[in-house]
Amino acid sequence: MSKSIAFIRTEDAPSLPPPSSHVGWRKWLWDNMFSSMANFGSIGAAIRSVLIILLTVTLLYFGLTVIWSLIKFALIDAVWSDPDTLKRGICATVAQGGVAEGNVGACWPFIGAKGKLIIYGRYPEMELWRVNALFVGLAVGILWMVWERAPFRRQVGILMLTVFPLAAFILLTGGNVHYSSGTWTTFIALTVIFLGGGLVGARNLLGEVMFALSGFFIVFGMFVAAALIAMFVTSLDLGLVHVETANWGGLLVTLVVAITGIVASLPLGIVLALGRRSKLPLISYLCIGFIEFWRGVPLITVLFMSSVMLPLFLPEGVEFDKLLRALIGVALFSAAYMAEVVRGGLQAIPKGQYEGAMALGLSYPQMTRLIILPQALKIVIPGIVNTFIGLFKDTTLVLIIGLFDLLGTIQSTFTDAGWATPVMSPTGYLVAATMFWAFCFSMSRYSLHLERKLDTGHKR
Amino acid sequence: MADTSGTGRRSLSTLIYDEKFRGIVYQIVVAVALISIVWWIVGNTLDNLQEQDKKSGFGFLGQTAGFQILSSLGTSLVDYTAGVSTYWDVFIIGIINTLAVAISGIIMATIIGFMMGVMRLSKNAVFNSFATVYIEILRNVPLLLQIFFWYFFVLRALPNKRDKLELGTENFAINITGLYGPEPIPQEGFRWTMYALLAAFFLIWALAKFAKRLQENTGKRLPVFWLSAATLIGLPLIVHMYNGSPLLWEMPEFRDTGPKLRQGFQASGMVIKPEMIALWLALSLYTASFIAENVRSGILAVSHGQTEASSALGLKASSTLQLVVIPQAMRVIIPPLTSQYLNLTKNSSLAVAIAYPDIVSVFAGTALNQVGQEIEMIFMMMLVYLVLSVGTSAIMNWFNNRMRIVER
Amino acid sequence: MTTENKNTAVSGETVIKIENMNKWYGQFHVLRDINLNVKQGERIVICGPSGSGKSTLIRCINRLEEHQDGLIAVNGTELSGDLKNIEAIRRDVGMCFQHFNLFPHLTVMENCTLAPIWVRKTPRKEAEASAMEYLERVKIPDQAFKYPGQLSGGQQQRVAIARSLCMNPQIMLFDEPTSALDPEMIKEVLDVMVELASTGMTMICVTHEMGFARTVADRVIFMDEGQIIEENEPEEFFNNPKSERTQKFLSQILSH
Ligand SMILES: Nc1ncnc2c1ncn2[C@@H]1O[C@H](COP(=O)(O)OP(=O)(O)O)[C@@H](O)[C@H]1O
Ligand SMILES: [Mg+2]
């Protein structure tokens, strides 16, 4: 019998567990710690390993020290309650004239006492339900939009961008705004001229020129009509007490500035982004100029400008509330950033989409509205969230022009002599940092999640 | 084919459907709207200024400024004296101080950012988690809060005015009033050292060209890095020594005797004020957390296939890093890096919160309060930032275009 | 007429007229002195090496590209800067692209009804009914409520054809409809196109499917370097090419 090279497997090779050095925590430790520092094969490698060991130990020591002192300050050494309302006494050591012994950490009763101030500012006690209703509405709306399997997500999104801001304005200020009769007449006249003219013109009743312009008239007319509706709703007297913006503060102001900034900058940013890509040179250069101007200057200069220069730009006698002035500055500023985000989305839409739409005979506005923007905006949601995170952090700057946002309010509580101890300001800053961090971190996780989904998910 | 050559008719109704005509009309409408808005604003402004009886124009720049400015790089370069120097000097001091904190911040942020970015990708769990925690905490807390943290919290823990903490030698020390060190004072002939330094840069550039040519023609490789380093240090050093070292060092002076009020550091030597230190630390650590993310994604963007391909070509691991990974990663990293540099520069305007005398704080803040000409002064301040960012973008675009050509 | 499947629907009327047309991209002269008349019901295949300007030519016909010189008229309407004419022509001329260009955020049904609803102002019900009819004709009625990303390439191209047909075009333009497809999907698309041809649709196809050209085309046009080099009936064109360039091109594509 000669040897054949043919081979046939008759029995399966057994499937064995891996060698013990390749499983469990030992493997993990080896792979993730020691493999990088265990090479002593040559002099170079040995020096490298020693350096890595030293650096590892240093970082470990430094990191653990920071974490430990944080825990010690915030939890172990912290003062938790103030049953006898001693105020500063409860958080001051005996040497400082208080009752605390040993090291004193965070002074939580101080935060408890200032909690309302930190969240609402000086908003009247009786009217706090209005702010709470708003917070609840906001939370529900956001959760609804974030939850991927919720029904009517798009409709809720549109409500959050249109009805919610109006409701928020009325709830917070009390509505009942008085507009001059001149303003009323102007807006009513504009609505009638543009919307009416556009609608009649579209039926080809006003000649060919009007027929050609009817699309533009209708679009512009709808904007004016929306403004008119907003004016009407805000002018209603719903029996709510008027609350001056000077009384708003804390988290409320932070949210108002950040959310107004993002909501107002979205439409403006879309217009600017479309304008920047326009074939008409004047329009595209104007948009580029506008965008690059706001992106080129720091927010703080914009806030200076809106608080100092804006009153000079307006006719005499027109008085603007300080918060509103800051909001205008923030909205223009973030519109420029939003425009760049949206432009990124527009650029990512393949040329074929434009061609497909044009070949079907869609006009430029139809193509933009039905084909391009829905796709572009979907791509840029993570970018929008990131812009929002930036804006959220930047709202702290309004304290420089004398508005009391979250950080500003917390800082203002440090002047209260009743609570003055060395641990007061660290406690306050820790709370501010934690709150900002929690908001921004969760939003950045969400945007990361969206990015991954856009990356891997099949196009749907 | 009745209507195919209907170009003769040009009534309004055909004109209005003409693409070009429409474009022109749109642009005219926008131009008219814009001009009328600007007209309205300018009109209102002029009325308001007249009402408030304010001066306008840039005449104030020649007037003397009467206030003190915190000692800083700007004040020592311009030689500022309250009551003698002009508002123009104040403006220049502001620019110098903005640039000083921006440039030093950029250097520090780049170093830390690259370190953290690489550590974030390390297999070593300690490096990896340290970098992760660093990045996730610093980039999610507002910068202003971080500035406050360093200024009101960390630096307040330093020894007080009449005490000091020596850093190695007695010539470097820190306390709550600042960081003190020797101040270099150039003497006659020091400019030759500077010229030598310039010459050294030129030589290095020539050397790089020559080395490249040599490599292309003969395959020989010069140790360009070491040669450059030697030139850069050696040439100025030799010239400096030859001229008899024309640079004096003025040491800081610390008194712990004598009248209580005069104790502490005296006005000699170089001082870096805590405002500058806090701003510098906060800006660079904050920006570093963003740079780290850019670095990380830049390195990740170089696909695994690229490293495998170059190993397959027989390149050493270090050469792979140097020739394949880093050049490609840098192409991805540099554009966002530039915008981080710009962000840092713009964020340096937060100086106003702790009164570091940058352009915003000293010119649009203190000086504006005295002069009261908002329009001119805010315009000048914005112009400074615009020049900085437009300049950087221009360089950036040039760089990008070059890169794209290389890609083809 | 040599073969039995030759077109009998060609009527005398010219629907596309191109005279002395020239086009430049900057300094680059892409289309040079193009003259072409297409009659109602005619089927034309355009071939030629890559970069010869085939796509540019058919994209000029519905003005996705602008020509700088000469005349293009569709159904007697001249293409110029006049937006009204452009809209009218795009309504009557359908187009299919190499990469389908379906709208990924809309379902197949929405892709098909979008233009009828917004451009022709057809009521939604009616538009959907007619879309369903066309989807049946391209043999994918069951995919109507899926998104394009969930379909294969061949299915996507058939949706693209149905989408164009929903506008009831008089003329269909095809720009290499099968060249982005895997071999096994080419046939299903070609079948749909052959079926479409049998209904008497005026068609201009840029394609290198020579079998399709032989059986369906009334005329084959060969382009090179922006010019029409040769133009003939398919039989003559393939068996007896006159120009040297045509011979060379045919020998290259038929050699393997
Ligand atoms: N938008 C454009 N800008 C400049 N050149 C272009 C553009 N589109 C196409 N071209 C050039 O015009 C020539 C013809 O292109 P095309 O019509 O796509 O060729 P074909 O479809 O025959 O392969 C090619 O050389 C191509 O590089
Ligand atoms: Mg082509």
C-alpha cells in the first residue's frame, strides 16, 4: 500500500478553552497594563519601559489623589444639614467662630438655602409654577424627540420649534405686550399685500409678472403672517402677572439664553448657508462676509456690542431690555456657527440629488425644501447638538455684562455674609461645574450616539 | 418649428422668466434692502450721538491715559506710564497682551493636547483612562468657570505677599503676587545675536533643500535634524560669546526685613502676574482637551490598512509612524487644530473677567469707561480679532490648497 | 428595415433639434459642432469612449448643463435662460442616471409621486394610483413602501425609471443606466427598457450594451472628443463601421 496525500477528517477536532493565561482578569491586566512596559529586550526598550512605569505610577498617584480629595471634600468632610439654622456657623470651624470640628468640606446647607435662587433667580415665589410648567414642557418635548420609537416625532419637533417658544415667552413674561398701532398696521398691511397678492397672483389673475412672483410673495407673506400671529398671541391679556426679566436668574436664564440662541439661529443659519452657496455673487459674498465677521470675533465682544452699541443703533426712545439685547447678540453670533454646520450638511449631499430633482422639473425652492434640506439637516443634527453644547457653556459670559445666569447667580450668593466661610465658594463652584458638566456631557454622548447611528445605519 | 427662434420678443413677461435677469433683480433687491437698513442705523446713531453730545473720530488716541495697567508683557514692551502714555499705547498694550497669552497658550495646549490624544489611544489602561477623564471633564465645563477655578481657588492658595515659594533656586519664586524670575536686559551688541538667529533659520531652510536634493540624486541621507539643531543653537551662541555676552540678567529682589509695608518682592526682575498664569493655564488646559480629540480622530483616520501596507513594505515601526502615519494624520489634524488656535485666541478675551489687561479688558473696558466713544473703540477691538482670524484662515486655505495638490 | 423588431412608431415629427451646438467647460471645448435631430418615437443609442462628452450632450437636452453656442429645441421650445421654458421641457423629458439618484429619505412611493404632486399638481390619490401602475410595469409593486437603501441596484434603477415615467414624459434620456450594476442585474433593467421601447417612447440612451443597441436602436451615434464621429443604423454601424475611430472603439469593446 503506497502512501497517499489524500486526507479526510473523520472526527472533529475538539473545541478547547484557551490557555488560562489568555482569559479573565489576568489577561485583561496583562493586555491593558503590563504588555506596554515589560519589554527589556534592548537598552532602548528597557529605557522606554522604565519611563512608562514611572509615568504610569505618577499619573495613577495624581489621578487618585484628585479623586480622593474630591470625594473627601464633597462627601466625607461635607456638612449635610443645618437643623438649628446656624447658617455660617455650621460650616465654619471652631477657630473661624463656628461649630464644625476638624476639616470642613462642602457646605451643602448653603446650597440648599440658595437652591431656589440658583434655579429661578429672583422670580416671584407665587409665580414659580409658570417656570416649572415650562421646565416640564421642555423635558417632555426633548425626551419625546430623543426617544427613537415615539410616534409623531417630527410633529413634536415642529411644535417645539414654533409653539413652545411662544408659550415660553408668554409664561415667563406674562404676555400682554403692547404694540403700537403703527406696528399693527404695518404688519397687517404687509400680510395682506404679500400673502393676498401671492395667493391671488398664483391663480394668474394679476397678470404674468405677478404670477411669476407669486411664489416669493407667498413665502414672504407667510413669514409676516407668522410674525403677526405671534404678535397677536403675545398681546393677549391672560391674567398673568408681568415679571421683569431683571428678576430672572440662575438656570432659568442659562436655559433661556442657550435655547433662544439655538432656536433663533437655526432658520437664520439655514438662510445664510443657502445664501453662501448661491450662484449670485452679491448674495454669496454678503453671506460670507456676515458669517466670517461673527465667527471672527469673540462672543464677549458681541455681548459688549449688543449691550453698549445696540441702543445707539435704534431710534431714540426705543428701549430694549438688557436680556433681550444679549439674546439678539447671541442669536446673531450662533447663527454664523449654525450656518457653517448647515453648509457642511449641504456639501455632503451628492450632486446627483440636485440633478435628480432638477430632471424631475422641481423648482429651486421645491428642490431645497423637499429634497436637499431634509437630508442635509438630518446629517447635521450632531453638529447642531455640538453647537448647542458650545453655546450652553458660552452663556456663562453673560455674567460679564451683568446678567445673572447659573454661574453669575452662584457667584452672587458668595456676597451673603450670613454664609461666609472659606468653603462657601468652593462648594458653589463645585455645584456650578457639576451642573454644567452633567448637561454638556449627556448632550455630547447623545450627539456621539447620533453620529454613530448615521455612520453605520443603512440609509433610511 | 414656429417658436424656436423667439429671441426677438423681449417683453416684460418674458424678461421676468429670464434666469440672468432674475438674478440681477434679486441682487438689486438685496442691495437696496441692505443699504436702507445701514442708512437707517447710521442715521439713528448720528442722531443719538448728537443727542448725547458725544465726540466722535479717532482724536482720543493721542490723549494721555490716566489709569494704571497691571504690569505685563505689554506694559514692559511699551514702557507704559500712567498720565504720560496715550490711549494708542493702551491699544498696543492690549494687543501685545492678547497675543502673549494666546501664543503661550497655543504652545502649551498643543503639547498637552497631543500628549492626551496619544494617551487616549494607548493600550495602557492608566494612560487611557487618565486621558479620557481629563478630556471629558475639561471640555464639558465652561471655560469661564475654569478661569475662576485657577484664579480664585488654586492661585489663592499660594504663599502670601510677604512670603514666597522657591522653585529650585532663589532666583525663581512664586507667591500670591506672581511668579518672579530674572529679567534679560539686552546690552549694546545684542542685536548681532538676533541677526545670527535669523541667519540660522535661513541656513536651516537651505540645508533642508540641499538634503532633499542630495537624497533624490544620490540616495544619501543627511542627519538633518541634528544638523539643524546644531545650527540653530550653535551659530547664535558663538556670535553671542564673540561679542562678550551682551545680555544682563536682572535678578528679582525679595525683602523680608525692614518696614512691614515694603516687605516682599521689589520692582526688579521679571514678574508674571497671577492673572496671566490663571488665564494661561485655563485656556491651554481647556483647549488641550479639544486638541486631544482632534489628534485622536486624526490618528484613527489613518486606516489600519496603511500601517499594514507599510509594514509589508519592510518599514520599521518607527519609520511607519514617521513616514506613513504622522504625515497622513497631520493632514487630518491641522485644519481643526487651526480652528482650535483661533478659538483659544478669541477665548483669551475672557481675560476681562479677572482683569488681565488684554485688548478687551484694558481698551474696551477701562479705556472705554474713561473716553466713552463706544463705536470707535469697539470697532477697533473687533478689527484686531478679525485681522487675526482672517489672517489665520487665509494661511489655512493656502495650506489646504497645497495639501490638495499633493493629493492628486 | 431589416430586422422584424425595428421600430414602426417613428412619425415624421422632430421632437429634439440640435443645431451647431457648442459647449465649453472654462477653456475646454467639450462639445463641438453637434447636429442632431430626433423624431417622435425614435430610439437612439449613443456610445463612445469615456470622457467623449456623451453625458454632457444628453444633460444639455434637459439643461442640467448650459450650452454656450448654437440651438437646442425640444418640442419646438428653445432652451435658453428662460426659466419657464426650462420648467416646461423638464416636465416632458425624463432622465435616468448611472447612479439612480433616488431620494434616500423618501420611500419608493414618495419618490414616484413627488414630482407629479408638486410639479404637475396632481391630487395625491391619483398620483399614487398611477405610480403603482408604473411600479407594476417595472415589476416591483411590492417594494413600494421600502426606502431606496433597502433595494438592490437593479431594483433601484427600475424605481428610477418608474419615477421618471410617472411624469408622463414624451422623451426619456438614459445615461449609462446599467454601468453601475452587477452583471446579474443588468438584464432586469434592460428588459424594462426594451419593454418601454415597445410602447413607442422616444428614447436617447448612452450605453455600451451592444446587444440592446442592435435590437432596439433605430440609430447608433458614436462620439469621440466632443464630436459626433459616426451615425448609422445599428446593422451597418456594427458590421460595417466607416470611420477608423469607430472601428478601433468597436474592436476594443467587442474583443473580450
Ligand atoms: N463640471 C465639469 N467641469 C469641467 N469639466 C468637466 C465637467 N464635467 C465633465 N467634464 C469633462 O468633460 C468631458 C466629457 O465628460 P462626460 O460628458 O462626462 O463624458 P462621458 O459621459 O462621455 O464619459 C470629460 O473630459 C470631463 O472630464
Ligand atoms: Mg458619462
